[in-house]
Amino acid sequence: MKVVDIERILVDVPFTERQQRITQRTVYKWSVLELCRVTADTGDVGWGETVIHYTHQRVTDARVERVLHSSPAEAMWDDTIGAGLQMALFDLVGRITGVAVHQLLGRKVREQTPLSWWCSHASPQDWAAEAVDAVAAGYTSCKTKPRPWWDIFAQVEAVSAVTPPHFKLDLDPNGSLKNAATAVPVLTRLAGYERVAMFETPIPQTDILGNRQIRRAVPRPVAMHFGSPPFITAVREEVCDGFVINGGAAQVVGQGTLAAESGLPFWLQLVGNGLTTTWAAHLGAVLSHATWPTISCVNLYTEQLLQTPIEVIGGYQSVPQGPGLGVAIDEAAVERLRVPESTLKALPAAQLYAPPRPRIINTLVFPDGTRVHMGAMGPHDYDAASGPGWSDGMYVEPPWRDDGTKEWARLWARVCDGDVVRDTARKV
């Protein structure tokens, strides 16, 4: 069997209405997916997808040339070929041989795998609304992104007020609590909420002493991304209770095996739409310690690009049993959402399509009334802007969009490249 054709299709899949508003501050580019349609000389077809502005490895022309006219089985364990192409090769080999992808990955240990809702930093009201939708969709957990510029206690209380006791929050500050002295009081207070299940990377993972102190002081599990600090150090120094694992098939299986040997659970973090979420189910089916809910962010999208959408029951998705990934792509939806050739041709050579950056100014309001203006609100922009942070009463005003005024233009010129401006009045 040989690969005879590899088609790469860019699609822009809209986020839900609320998530469009939430993600305009951060991950709006995740709507752009590259689908890989790989055809073998047997006539079989495999599909895969890449979030081109996030996934661990993009698919390049050189990698396509490397795989074309070769056996799909020869390259499918090579993580360097790109997320979508690797996924498509596993799907293709499974379809040719008549076995499910999980049978190619290892020995199945479970029929369903846990799956979590996901939401970036947002107002308490938006977190609560997302949690309500999650419960209605069959989820029992949500991973969220607390930040210094929101009142995290108000956020958790808002979710608690509208969800059943079994619904849980996994909180990921992305290191923004900075050090153990700042983190322990905040995390200890959060641990008093029934909804809070665990924390991910509360402070920088390279701070071994600080993370060990947090783990010993805070009565909730702490998750850290596998590999930082090195695996042996993390286990020996007892800096975490489990891991976050992502990457290509070989890396995920290898790291998952090491975690299992150490008796430590983990969640898979494989971001994408319906195909990626299905791929994660096959990986989770064979990894014994993948017992924490997978993060795929599939809930962001209005469409999964599958003929039969993934169903979540009691926080779990079923592992497909058919050949390959065991799902059928909705090719009509793919064509409808394809990025037009005219758009791609208008871009400079080698530039990947991305939605334009929203022209918004974000205004942080501190408990003492201090106001701070920012352009970007990425995971590390707190360094310049947070001040005391992590306080009751912190909030972010609704985004100030380009209204054509000179005042907006002057302020945008100062904050659009990462600068922070304090106490400049906003015209209302």
C-alpha cells in the first residue's frame, strides 16, 4: 500500500457566539484548521486535522513530499510529520487493515474516555453560562484559565451557583501566581470550594521548591506539563500529583507509559475539533493512567465537521470501534467552511491564513480603582500589568473597540504592541 495523494484543506470553523466574544482576547486563531485528506492506492482515505496556530507540529510541503508515494505505516509513528498528517495516516492504515486506531496504538483498557469542557479567562457571568451549557451537553468538568485581572473567587462562586455538586473546575493559571508565597493563600482558599477539583501550573514549573511547597500545602491535586522539570526530577521531588501530556503519537504514548510506571494520572491536551477529539479518545483508550479529563476544546466550535457529532454522557465519550478513527467526515461542511482560494492567493508567500487580530483595548480595574489598559491578554502579559492582582473585586471592562475616535487611536498606538498604560481615562 502506498500514499498516492495528500490534500491539505484550510477551513475556518466559527466558534459559538459566546466563545467568539471570550476568545477575541486570546485564542481567536484556533478557529483555523488544516485538514489532511490522504488517499492510498487501495482507494482508502484517511483524515486528520491541525490547529495551525497552536498544534505541536504543522504539516509542511517538505513533510508531505516525504510521505507521498511511501507506505502510510512507515511514517505514521513519526511525530515530526505534523499533527494532521500523522492522524490521517493512522486513520488510513486502520481503514486499510480493518482495525480501529486504538488497536494500532496499543491494548485497549477502557471503552469510554473522560472529556472536559474548556473556557479561557472571562467574566464570572460568562464562566457560569459556559458551565450551564457544559452540564446540558453531558460534561461533568470544565478546565478554565484564571488570571490576575479577574476575581477568581467571584468566578468560582458564579459557577457554583448554577451547577450541580458533581460538576468540577480544573483551574490553570499558567504560572501567573508567580511564586509559592503568592499562590498558597489563593489556592488554599479556592480549595475550600466544592467545585474546584485541581490546579494546573499555578507558578512557573521550573520553580521546584515552590511547586513542592504548594503540593504539600494545598489540599487539591496539582498537574504540571510533562517534561518541565525533567520527568525524573518531577517524580523524585514530588512537585506534582500528575501530568498534562500532549504532542504526537510516539511522544504521548511514551510519556503516558512513564507516568503509568510512576503511578501518576494525567490528562491528554490535544486541542482541535471533532477529528482531534476522536483521536484523543483512541489514545486515551490504551493509556491506563489517562484518567483525568481530556482537553480538546471541541466545545468552542459551532460544527465538529463529523457526520455524527461526538456525544458526551456523564463526562465521557465512547471510543469508536469502526476501522480507522471510526468516524465519517462531513465533506459538505468542509467545503462550506473552506478558506477561499482568493483569500489564500492574496497572502504573501508562505504565510498561513489567520483571522485578523481584533482591534480592542482591554481595561483592567483594580479594587482601589486603578485602571490599566492592555492590547494583548495572552498567558504571560500579566507580568507588566497585574500589579497586586488576585484580589476580590478585580475585573475587566467590556472591550473598547475601534470607535474611530482620536482618543481610541492614541491609546491603541501605545498598547497594541504589548505596552501597558495606567490610569488613562476612557471615553464613555
